[in-house]
Amino acid sequence: MTRHLKVDAPIPDSPLDHMAQGVLGKPVSRLEGPLKVTGRATYAAEARPEGLLYGVLVQAAIPAGKVLSIGDAPGAMVVIHDPRLIRYAAQGMATEGPTAGPDEVEYMGQAIAVVVAEALEAAQAAAQALQVTYEAKDVPVDPEAVEPERPEDKQSATGDLDRAMQDASHTLDQIWHTPSHTAAAMEPHAATAEWSGDTLTVRAGYQMLATSREQLADAVGIKPDQVRLLAPYVGGGFGSKLGINADSVAAAIAAQQLGRPVQVVMTRQQVFDLAHRRSETRQRIRLACDTQGKLTGIGHEALVSNLPGVSFSEPVTQATPFTYQAAHRQIVHAIARVHRSCAGSVRAPGEAVGATVFECAMDELAETAGIDPVELRLRNIPDTEPCTGRPFSSHKLAEALREGAARFNWSDRRPTGQRREGDWYIGMGVASAVRVNSLIESRARVTLQADGRAIVETDMTDIGTGSYTILGQIAAETLGLAVDRVEVRLGDSDFPPASGSGGSFGAASSGTSVYLACAEIRSQIAALIGCDEADLTLQNGQVRTGNVSRPLDALLTGELTGDGHLEPGKTEDTVRQATWGSHWAEIAVNRWTGEVRVRRMLGVFACGRVLNEKTARSQCLGGMTFGLGMALTEAMAHDPRDGHIVTRDLAEYHIPCHADVPPLEVHFLTESDTYVGPLHAKGLGELGICGAGAAILNAIHNACGVRVRELPATPDKIIAGLQS
Amino acid sequence: MKPFTYHRASTLTDRPAGATIIAGGTNLLDLMKHEVMTPKALVDITALDLNRIEAHGDGLRIGALVRNSDLAADPVIRRDYPLLSRALLAGASGQLRNMATTGGNLMQRTRCPYFYDTRMPCNKREPGSGCAAIGGVNRNHAILGASPACIATYPGDMAVALRALDAEVEIESPAPRQVPLSEFYRLPADTPDVETVMRPGEIITAVLLPAPAGGQQRYRKVRDRASYAFALVSVAAIIGMENNRIAHAALAFGGVAAKPWRDPGAEALLIGQEPSDTLFGRAADLILQSAGGYGGNDFKIPLLRRTLIATLRDATGMEATA
């Protein structure tokens, strides 16, 4: 039986609060952790089916034009340049394959062929020796040198911002630039494809199996039910594995043509070129406020880029309409069509760069207005969503700011440039954290075996986030079992389709479907023992109702199965759903060299119910570290002449290393959001990055008086503003 | 990677003609995978007896196969040549230092991204093809001693310290010789593919350190993240003070040229003077008088100046609060 829930109304009383097992929320260690640290968790590139062949992608060496000819590859079995090969990765949640046809080159580094050989080294050598001729054409690669598109549905204005700017007591009007970013997942994109008759099985590192299956079927030219995707372990995604990429399509086509399994693993350089980048952004922010710091005007203009014809554009201003109150507002969103690599979702698309820059602007306005930056934010928190008037599902920004200020000893912060230790200026900074929240349709099946053990099955993925563990905890809590009595099976597209991992929606969406499946089983247990489900207590394998208590396995005569099906409903529209928090940073700036060292960071977050304190904290630590990278180290450099990515390995693209990251503190506010289903849990994965970099950049200004508006704040940007 | 023959040498002369030497392989293997270097033959020298640190006159002889991590941790090095230890620890990562050798470190190639990208022209990789870094992304390129043919930098840290320490390179060849580090590297001029004075068939057997220089020794490396990044600018400084005046000064710079840079004129300017920001600034100006940027790396000029002043303030004991 399927228990179905469409979230059309708030659920004030969460049934999870009445369960007896007491395991939900606890800091349970990752269930699959031992497998990962002992090498027994096998990833896509580690599959070794009988007769495996190795495919190596060949990349275009021109920024745009046509492939005229591709030579032979001595030492390889075959060079495949099938018209089905895709030009760039699918966007998340697309239900069709992306544009195919590799002979038309749209950016330097595009995959144009795959060379297959019996040995990886032979395929690599043959791919490198391959002679390709092109007809190149001149194309724009600089987003600021073309006339951008301004889609009507992405512009909005309320009131008269220009007038508000004229009339204001204090204003801010500045331009920021953020560079392209890469997701930089540890596991490179990899696929192992195998055909059995008309059925294709692909082991790949993907975040969302149900839609990736549709994309791959469309790309290869078969039906979705002929495709099975397996992704039991995924070594990080951060958006880069939301949709299919060239690896799986090339492996599938090669395996089809050669009648043997084929594996395609991207090199790190190929991951840089072929995984979606986060678009660089140019952001103009205008703020106007009265003498008391009440905002009267908010303007946020974004310029982003993508390839011609690609629908995704970095949603820079996503949170701007509802974060702060102001009567006069304007949002401008422009898209430059340039031939850099394809842009897509990377680490909290939208707020990661949008809220970070906006929070820098708020800091500048606070300084101009002579108001404490925490106080300025507190004075501008709206009661209801500006423009629409909708209520917020829950709203913890004020509490996050106040709690953070106390925990971080914000009152120790001194005026700009007033604190020094030796050659180091010391400063403190704050920023709000905000991220939109959503649920995605999700299904799961739970089987309670006669021995009292449960099996959870869903095509949900665990991309390093802890899905296995939290889904196990939800099932254990609902069925009254120890966590080790629950087996969680994920990452198989033959299982009921879940939300997948992306947009921070995975835990709440797939978690709710697992809860619903377990609730269905609870009702079956209640029927067996003869009581209402509401009167049932399940704990440690015991079934209790009234004075009756029986072992679960004694009650069961066979296995029980429940299906759970969650659909988002009216609460998507009736309320504004978001997660909130605050970021705090204390940094040091070297007065000579301009080096910045972060001394401590605190993140205070509200995400509804915390499902697992340990994995939730880890999510936030990762996000805050990415925020540190955005502020200080990370930049994808594009060649100014052909747009190609110059910094295409992890030695040149600077993810923060251990020495960059100080002790990070995470504090969760107690929160229960009744509009997001019975779990009362919201997304968390992305909140940690949204605004974190701004706290650091604002702290830099507090330390030494330098505003860096061209990220990242590397030493050259700092010394340009320091007195000699 | 192109096919190659592999031979494990048992003696110094047990090397096939034309074979490229591999020791730690921390750079060469990457270059081979990218087909930036395509040796037809490799000779692995790691079985040779070149891994000792031993007395040599008043100084030390460091075998070419001594690992970076062992060299940095050696008690005599730490006591008498702290500059060398600090420079080594500022380079690469723990894992790489465990593999990288003294001789191999001297021979590492530039990290210019266009050198590694075989789609792009590069006079160092393919003489006559052009320089893509000029007009391209050149944030970490040379401001001193570059040429229209090449603006790449020597990327290492160890050699910068060795340059300040007046080290020599011991080379085994039909005509064995010792080359001062000052003469070991060549500026690009018209032949950026020729990076050192090493001739075909020669092998580095050791690095020779003179008697300890004493004084205050500093290695100050400024980079884009706190560890595991190449220097934007680095300064190796040895400063001896007498009666609050600078009695001895040796300064070498990394990240700014195709070789560790040293300017005797700037050192002479410091000798006999009382330390001051003005003095250090004058020394920096002298060093930088021929410096030029290529757009992305213009900042290295003020950064080198600032880093030199900070390093000298530290090495001469000037108060940080001044």
C-alpha cells in the first residue's frame, strides 16, 4: 500500500515528535563510513565487469566551429564520433538529453569523440595522437563585451528606486565581480556502461537518478525503462552531477557499438572543462535607507553568462526579493551569450554568490549610515514576504543574528582599522545566511521483514552528505528499531524514484517519503495488534499499545511492505519557505603582504528539525569552507582570447587547504517548520555557503579598511588598497 | 602518455644514452601524462647511493637523492641552514616532499599553465610556436629577466634558499664540475627550452653548501592560499647584524623570474646601514628597476617590494609596531 502526502497545509503536530525510539536527530556516524575508509565502497570508476574496455574523451581544441575530420587512432580499437555525443552536461532535473552533435563545437574543451582501447593507457595515447581538423569561427568569450539578453520574466520593479536613491539619507551604489567557480567534487565524473540485449546499465556518479535516466535514454535513443542507473556511492556532487555528462553517453554508445562494457573516466582537466561551471557574475547593488537605517530602496542587477541556447542562468537575485524590506525595489537579470564552457548549478546556485555580494553591500551601507551591521540587518527584516505579502513558513534570521552576536562576542568588534597584532590587522565581520527551500516529489519503499529488520529502498543518492544514515534514522525512529536493524539501499534507478540530491531538498523530500512508507507499515502493525495507529508505540523491536507489549518479530507472520509518496503541494505557494542563519568571521590581514588568514568562523543556522546532528554539522562545515574559498582563494581563470579554462587542476584552482581553514563552529537553532511536511525539516546542504564569504570580506574591511569587490580577495587585491 | 623504455640504474654510468632521468617523479610523471615531455627512455636512479647528507669541508654535501622531507627535517640543516629547511617546508605538500628529491627539485619545470596545455603555443615546450602567456592569463609569471619568447617562472622554493646560501651543484659528466647555483639556471632569451647549464648525459650528484652563514635566516613565501600553492613572490634572506647595522646580507627571490633572482647591488646597498623602511625600500627599488609586468602579474612589483620590506624588518629585528 502506498501512503501518499501532498503538502497542501501545515502539519502543526509532527508525528515524529511522538515516536519512542529516540534516534532521530542523534549524531549517528555514517552507516557506510567504514566501507568508504576501507575502500570497500566501490565508485563508478572502480567497476571491472568482464571484458571491460576503456574509453577516453577527445576534446575540441578550438573555441567554436566545425570538426572537419578526425583521423585514425593507431593502438586503439575505434574512434567514435557518433552524432548522439552530447556537447555539454544536462541541467539538473531536465527530462531530455542535452544538445547532441559533437561536430559542432561550442566551446574549447567540448567532447568531440571517444577513443576506445583494451587498455586505458593505449586509449589515452591514441586520443592524444589523434589528428583533428577544424573550421574555426570567431566567437565572443567575454561576457562584458556582448549585448546581453534581458528576459522579461526575470526583471521586476516595485515603486521608484531611482527616486528612493535621490531621497535617501544614505545610499550605496557599487559593482562587484565574482569569477567562475567549479564544483570540484573529489570523485571525477565516471561511467561504466554495459548492454544486455536492449537494456543499458550504467554505473555512474550522479546526484539525481530518475531524471538522469530519462536524459540518458533520450541521448542514447532508447526508452527510460531500458536504462538502469547505479550510483550507490558518489564522491561529491555540489551540482556538477545533477545531470548526465559526456562520460555516460560516450560509454553507452561505445558499449553498444562494440558489444562489450566500456568505462569512461574524466581526467581532472576534463572535469573542469565538461562539468558545469558556476557563471562569473557582475552585480550592481543599490541600497537606500533613512536616517535610522530603514531601507527604502533595494536594487540588484546581475549579469551572468552561458552558451547560446542553454536555459540555465545563475539565479543571482533569487533571495533578494524576500530577504529585506524596502518599498522601492528593482531586480535586473541579464545573460551574456558567450562561448565559455557550459554554466549550470554549482554549490547553492543563486544565493552563494548573490547573497554573499548583497551582504557585502549591507556592510558598506551600515558603515555609511554609522549603524552596527547586525543592527542594520535587524531593522530591515520583513514581517511577511515583501511584494507578495505571503507569510514566511518560519523565520529565524533575527534570532540567528542575536544568538550569533552573543556566541561570537560581537561586542568585541572595534571600529575599522583599530585592532592590530604585530604585522596583522584583525577584523570581524557578519553576514546573514539565506537560502530558498523546496520539496521535490519523492518515493520510497520500506519492507519490514518477519525477523523485525527493515529494508529501505529508494533511488535517492548519498553524495557524501549522509543520506544513508538519516534515512536509516527516520525508518528506525518510525518503526521503533535500532539503526543497525535497518538496511538502507540507495542509488539504483530500479528502486522507487526519489528527489535525488540537489538544491538542499534531498533530506526533507526523500526523508518524508521514507517516513510515509514507514507510517504505512505502522498502520499495518496496528491492524495486526488491533489498535489505532495513533495508539501504537514502537520501540526497540517491541510493539506496545495500552497494557499490551509484544516483540515485533513475534507479531509478524510475514513481511510488511509500505510505499511512501511525497508531493509538494499548496504550501509551496501559500508561504515563503526559506532557511536562515548568520555567518561570523574573525580574520587577520598582513599589513605588508595583504595575505588574509581566517582565525575563526561561526555559523548559526535554522533548518527546521535537524535529522542528524553530526552529518548536518558536516554539511555546514563544508559550506562554510566553500564560502571561505569564494572569499579568498577560488577563481576559474578563462583565457581572454578563446575563453578556455586556464586553471584546470586542483593545484591551480585553489580550493582552501587545511592550513586555510581555522576551527569552524556551527550552532543550530531549535526550529520546527510546519509547512514542509511531517518531518518539519528543511534543506541544509547549501545554507552554509550562502553569505559565509561576505562575513570574511566584511571582516577584511573591518581589519584594514579595504573593500574587495572583485572576488577572491587574494593578496594583490588587498595591497592595492593598503597604504604603502 | 607515449610508450617509453625503463631502466633502473645500478651505477652512475649505468644510464642508456639519451635516457631522461627519473627520481621522485613528482613533476616528470605529470609532464609525461600530458605529453609535455615525451622521453623515449627513462632511467630510474633511485637505487643509486646518492641519499646521504655528509660533511664537506666547512659545509655539507647533500646527495641528489635526499628527499625533500628528510632534508627539511635533518638536525644539522635545521641548526645551521634553517633557511633551507624553511624553504623546503614552504613547498608542495607533505606527500610530495616525501617523494621529491634534491636533484629533481632543481630540475623541476615551470608551472606556466600554457606550458602544460599542448593545445596552446609555448616556446619552452615547442620552440618557435610562440608564447600564449603573453596576452593570456599570466598572474603568476615573471617580472624580471623575461623575454618576448617566454615569461615563465622557475616555480620552486628550495633553489631560492640555495641561491641565498651560495650553494653549488655537483655534476657528474665526462668532465665533472661544480656549478654555482648563480650560474645553473639560464634566463629564457631566445631559447626558453634551455633552462639550465646541464648538458646531455650529465647528472646532478649533489648540492654543496658552504660553511654556515649564521645570522638571521628567513624564508617568506606569499601565495594565494596558505599552503600547497606556488609562490607569487618569495624572499630568502640571510642577515647578519653588528652594532645595529647590517653587516651581511644575502637576498634571493622566487616566483619572479625563470631563476631564483639575486641582486648583489641591493645587498651592497644594505651593508653598513642601520635598518629602516626607507633603506629597505631603496633596496627593493634597485632590484625592481628593470621589472615589468604583463597585465595579470603587475601586482608582483609592489608585492615583492612589500614582502622584502617585511622580511628585512623581521630579519633585522625592527619592531613590528613601527
